[in-house]
Amino acid sequence: MATNTSDTGEPTEAAMTRMTENLQKVEELRERLTSVLANRNTHQAALDGPNQELFTKAAQAYMQEALTNPAKLIEHQLAYWSKSVTHFVEAQQAFAKGKLEAPPDRTPSDRRFANPLWEQHPYFNFVKQQYMMNAEALAQAVEDVEDMDPREKQRLQYFSRQIIDMMSPTNFLATNPDALQRAVDTEGESLIQGLENLISDLEANKGEMIVRLADESAFELGENIATTPGKVVFRNRMFELIQFTPTTEKVHATPLIVFPPWINKYYILDLKAQNSFVKWVVDQGYTLFMVSWINPDETYRDVGMEDYVEDGYVTAFNEVKKITGEKQVNAVGYCIAGTTLSLTLSLLKQRGDTSVKSATFFTALTDFSDQGEFQPFLTDDFIDGIEAETEDKGILPSIVMARTFSFLRSNDLVYGPAVKSYMMGETPPAFDLLYWNGDGANLPAKMAMQYLRGLCQRNELAETGYDLCGHHLVLDEVDIPLCAIACETDHIAPWKDSYRGVQKMGSTDKTFIMTQSGHIAGIVNPPSKGKYGHYTNEDLTLDHESWLEGAAFHEGSWWPRWEKWLGKRSGKKVAARIPGADNRDILCDAPGTYVVVKARG
């Protein structure tokens, strides 16, 4: 039986031969790589990063600082030089002792450098320490820039951090001990598989570099994900309406309808049965309807926010009332769908329409005055690039949004997965949440620009009002009972900004809950997990810091607390409603047809 290594630990001649043969397979993959890159979809260059004006202003500010306060900058440079030279001398001294060991390492711990070789091997340790020093020096240089607009400095900090993360030695084969050892252990097969993974990702995204985060072959909608039984009972050009099959003999009279964000698919709320919000709500005795949005193509170019409101929300409310025979519904809006729910509620108020009895907002922003981590992407140069992209394609492609969201957490969602897939040759994990994360949707051109310009950039809804559907919509007309759920570490819709928007709504019956964790895990937090707790405080007149300081902490999921709130506003119990009982045609089984359409463009 052949072995990979000799008694001395060195690779055998046979192993080296197999490694050479494997590496020669790289040439066989070259043609596919050349083809996909030659035929890749192009996009606006402005979407790849800031224009040169930002770096020019930073350089000017840095030079101005050098002229007015040279001692500060000299001190900064000398500190960097001193650390680098000391590091080099200590490495030389370690070598001079005749031992293969690393010099003293005072750099902070970092999970990217978990392999013991980063600490023990002098080569890898030297590279790691110097990278950490370089990163610290660059971050400090940016921090020291003064006389620069705070928003521009925030962008500079963000993009300099991207450079720092990109240049990590873990991202390069020659300086990644895990990848090198894997290549040796697999006789080069890991590199072949990694190249195959890279080409497959490029082919799947028409030449765009989007790292696949989950094993897509492990999931099938309706089979092992999005499995809660139900029927599609209505369909138009904007959405399919799913009515879920009851599991209790009695249900609350007032039906519940959920509007998920149309940036992604609804089944984030219906993953596996044990963490399905949909299943849990049905099991509590509610007639639950879910909107499953269309995944638009270029023919939806002129579809705007008004279409989502009229042909989406208003139509859905009317259909649910027809199906159930009820005069009112309770509504839930998640993320952008929560923002749009607030617009719809103002519109209904002005029309004298009382269809909605109560509203729940999941991680929804209505006040965009503090743009948080998205600020680098909400300046004119980037939005101008998006506008040009939508004019060209008729849609804002899902790929653009996926890349933007990913780089907000680049080490976790870009570089870490890329190293495992492309250098280690690993298959992405069979993880339902990551599968959903990669199953994005396009946005219609008109709608995307209305949202980005009017709501995000100009913050019209919270400040002056937002013109839509022939009405001037304002937050203080959202006056029905409402409950808002925000997430403590949400980087997409920060809880303090969600709280500020709720404060501006006109309802006298408001409940605000802040749950632990982030934008997804904080919401998809079933009671059975016993994982994340939540905070409550009835005094919503306080600023967000005072609200949190005076809030009570509760162990466990917020779901039961919200259900108790909802139950009080859902009427008496009636016989459970079976989809199709109103004699309308059943169009198909859940999860429907719209949800399976992949993003195009």
C-alpha cells in the first residue's frame, strides 16, 4: 500500500508524482476559466469602490496635517519603523540561536491565525506579525486624518479596512499554512478542487466574484426547507399569496398576513421545522398568510414603490379579507417590507381605510437620518453608479446587493469562505440559513432608485414626508396599535434607528422589543432554542440609551411575548379555515412558483 510520506516525514516520490499530475489538471480548467471571464457580465465601475476624489481628499488632509503638525506624523511613522525593525532584529536573534522558533509575539489574538504554525513557525509568525503591524499603522494613519468631512472620513475608514482585510496573509496560498498543508496532504487535489469551486462560482454569477456560502445541492424548496403545508390562493404580477394549513381546530378570528422583504425570499421565516416562525405561528392558532414576492426581471423596469403598495399590500389586504370574511387583518412587515408597511398605513389612513387592525415591524427602518454602516454606499458616487446600472439593465441585480452586504462583514462572508472553498478545496456547508442568504432577488429599476434616493439618502418619510400614490405620506399618521422588534447587533437596521422611527409614529399604543443578536438570528429565534433573550421598556419617550438603561431583560425568545400582544388584538376563536374553503381555485401547493425563480440580470 502506497503512503504519502516517508519515514522522515517527507513526501514520497510516488506522492510527488501524483501531486505533479494533479497540478497539471489546472491547465484543463484554464479553458473554462478563460471562457467565463471573457463572457462575464459587466457592471458600472462605480460599484466597485469610491471614486478617486475620496482618496485625493484624504491625501490632501494628510499632507495638510504633516505641514501643520509634523511632530505627530513623525511620531506615528517612527513608532511603525521601530516596531518593524525590532521585529526583524528579534527574528534574526531567534535564528542566530540555531533553533527554528519564532521571536516574541505581542500581537493580539485573531481567529484567522488559529493554526499553531502562526505562533511557532518563524516564517509564518514573521509574516503574521508584520501584517498586524502594517494593519495597525494604516488604521492609525486614517484615524489621524483631520479637517475631513466626518461622512467622508467614515468612508475612508471603511475602504481602508477593506484593504487591510484583503491583504491578510491568510488570503494567499504562499502565506497560508493551512492551505499549504492541505495541498501536500491531498497531493494537490485540494488546489484542483478549489479551482473548480472558483470557476463554478464565477459561472453561476456570470463572471462576478460571489463566494458560494452553502452547498446548494443539499436543499430543495418544499422538500427539506420551506416545508410548512399551505396553498397558493392568489397570484398577480407582484406576489403569490400563501395560506398555510391550520394545525389547530380553532383559530383567532382576525387573520395575520406577513410581508417579507423582497430583497430575499420569504422562507427565511420557514427554514427547518424546528426554527420555522411560520409553523410556530400556525401552531399558536392563527390563520396565517404569507406574501411571496416575484423575483423581477428587466420587464419590471418601471415598477415602483407605488406598485408594491397598491398591487402588493393593498391587494393582499383585500384578498385576505375576502377569503376570511373579516373586515380587518393584522400585518407584519420585515425590513424593507416594514418600511413600506408604514407607507401603506399612512396611505390607508388618508383614504379612510381601516383594513389593518395592528402592525408589527421586524427590524424595519423608517428614519434614515443615521445611515450607520451603510453610509459608505449611500453617497452620490455609489448611488449614481447604481442608477446607471439600473438604467442599463432595468433592474438592480441581486449580485450587487449580495456583494455590498457581504463586504460589511468581509472576513466572515467573503475572505474566510473563499479561503476554505478556493484554497482548501472544501465543499461549502449544508447550512439552511446560508443557502437562503445566497438565494437573493433583483429589484426593479424604478423602485430601487425611489428607495435609495427618497428614503435612504433624503430621509423624506421621517423629515418632510414621502410623496407616493398621489398622497403625501408621513409617519405620524401611522396611528394603529403597533409592535416593533429590533435586534441588538443588527448592522443592517440598527436598533437605535428603528427605535427612533417608532418614536415618530403617531400611535398611542406602541410596544418596542429589542432582542439579542442580529438582523436574522434575532428574528428567527424560536422558544425551543432558549438562545437569545430580549429587552422591554414601556417608556418610549426616552432616548435610545436611556431606554436601554431602564429596560428589563427577559431570558428566551421574544416570540411568546409578541404572540401574547397579538392575541389580544386578534379577536375571538373561530373554526379553523382550510385553504380553498371559500370556493376559490387553489393555484398550487406552498411554497409556490415565485419563490423558486432565481435572480437574473
